[in-house]
Amino acid sequence: MTIILGLESSCDETAAALVTADGRILAHRLATQEEAHRPYGGVVPEIAARAHVEALAPLIEAALKDADLTLDDVDVIAATAGPGLIGGVMVGLVTGKALAHAANKPLVAVNHLEGHALSPRLADPTLQFPYLLLLVSGGHCQLLHVRGPGDYARLATTIDDASGEAFDKTAKLLGLGYPGGPAVEKAAAKGDPKAVPLPRPLVGTAEPHFSFAGLKSAVMRAAQSGRYSTQDIAASFQQAVIDCLIDRTERQLAGVQDITALVVAGGVAANQSIRAALEALAAKHDLPFVAPPLWLCTDNAAMIAWAGAERHAAGLIDDLTVPARPRWPL
Ligand code: KG4
Ligand code: ZN
């Protein structure tokens, strides 16, 4: 069975994982840089790149040890080649190239977004193409018609902030710290989602896209008014995001006929209330709902190894000149 080593270093997690072509996760290791960035309230690219350099090689060794394998047993090297913070992306990609060259293995340069987009098939091997994917992460908010490896149609995207970015900025505004998504979710659990009147940008409009900038400004005004508790603002904000995601996703469900499932992926998909709302939407439309387990939603290398497996199986391999790309739409 083909074994794929996956490397991830595009943001603030360094990770290495070993996955088989039939979807078994043999090992996955991850080092988060949360503590290093916490004092700055967000990811500092230079700190991130240096931390990736220090963390990556020991993580690869540890993953191989966990799986009781050596580099010789690995058949394919898959590394994130973008999009992301360029210093970090280069660390993972150059390491992947060096391993591929030294061990004479094929290299697959993986688009990080494709890692998220295909991760639900690693979680649920019965999931078939095509599916409607809501991809919600720190840098993106998109609806994609996923047809196969390398075959995506982007149906909607954000015209301003990404959904995770909205969570992170709201957390900062409310003094909830970094990383913002889990902190807002925790505060929201103790608040009233109807307490603060907040806008639902673009909801109900004919255009397909997302927008969160106006919501962020409204959260700022609510916080500055001193009239609401942090928990109530967090809960109302989270509900507004959910309403936007559901409205925009349902709009697409009316248009796509051939999908096998409604699927969510990306870091924001770790949010329980968002998952529950999407699950209800799928049930309303008689569709299966697929969401990877929480650890597979946030950045990790198993999804990169898996995207490498899918691309390799489709004959999509790269040569050692493939560039690191800070921007790389799917
Ligand atoms: O996919 P990811 O780990 O990294 C990117 O590729 O961007 O997503 C990170 C984003 C961050 O904005 C983080 O705040 C958000 O996902 N996030 C969440 C939750 N966990 C992570 N947002 C809402 N609720 C959560 N539980
Ligand atoms: Zn990500």
C-alpha cells in the first residue's frame, strides 16, 4: 500500500503525518506556535518561519517513529506549497523537495486549500464526488463544487474578511485573546444570541458571496456602547455568522443538482454551533452531512498527506522546480 508523508507549515502549525492511499492515518504529529504568537495577538510571520525551521525535522522523525517506518518505506512526499505565509511555506516545501530528492521519491506540491477540501474524504471514505463544500478558515470563506482532485468550481467567496478572520478580530475586540475562534465559541456558550442586534451582510441578496466586514464594525460599536456583556456580544456575533453561512449555503443548494453531500471543512468548521446549523440545513434538504473531526478541521499534515494521496493516484505529481506561492486560488 502506498504511504504518503505530508508536511504542513503555511501558518502557525508545524505538522508531519503519514497516511496510506486507502486512508489510514499511520501517524500525525503537530506543534502549535500559539504561545509564541500570543503576546502579539496574531501570527507574526518572521517568528512563524523560524519556529517551523526548528520544529519540522523532529516532527518528521517522530511521525516515522510512531508508525515504525523509515524514509525508505515512504512512497510519496506531499508538502504544502501555498497559499500562506511565504517564509513558513518555503520551510515545508524545501524540506519536502530535499527529502524527495535525497530518497528519490515523487513530490506532490499541495494547495493548502485542497488539503482542507479533500479532508472530509479522509474522515469519511464513503464520501463521493461531487459535493458542495463550505470551506471556512482563517484566510478563506468559500463555497466550492468539489468534483475531484484539482477539479473545483468556486461558487462564492468573501468580498472582504474571511470567516475565521471575523472570529479572530471579534476575539481581539472583546479582549478574548488569541486564537480567537475557540475563545469566541466558549464565551458565546454563556451568552444570549438574541441580545445584540447585529447585521447579516448580503443575506437574502441575489448575489452569491459572503461579507463580514460590516458585522465586525457593528461588533465594535456594540462593545464600545458598554450596554452588553462580552458573552452576549460573542453569542450574537456567532449567531450572525451562522445566519450568513446558512443563507449563502442554502442559496447554492437550490442551484446545484448533482451533489452527494453537504460538507464543511477548515478551522471554523471546528465550531460546534456552526456544525449543528449546517447539519440541520443538510437534513432539511435530504442530504448527508459530512464534517471532519475537530482536529482534522484545523491545520494539520494528515490532510496534506491525503491530498497528496489523491493527487498522486490521479497522476498529478510535481517536479522539484515547483514554487512556493503566498497566493494560490484553488
Ligand atoms: O484552517 P485553519 O486552522 O487555518 C487556516 O488555514 O486559516 O483555520 C484557522 C481559523 C482561525 O481563524 C480560527 O480562529 C478559526 O479557524 N477557528 C474557529 C474555531 N476553531 C478555529 N472559529 C470558530 N470556532 C472555533 N471553534
Ligand atoms: Zn488551514
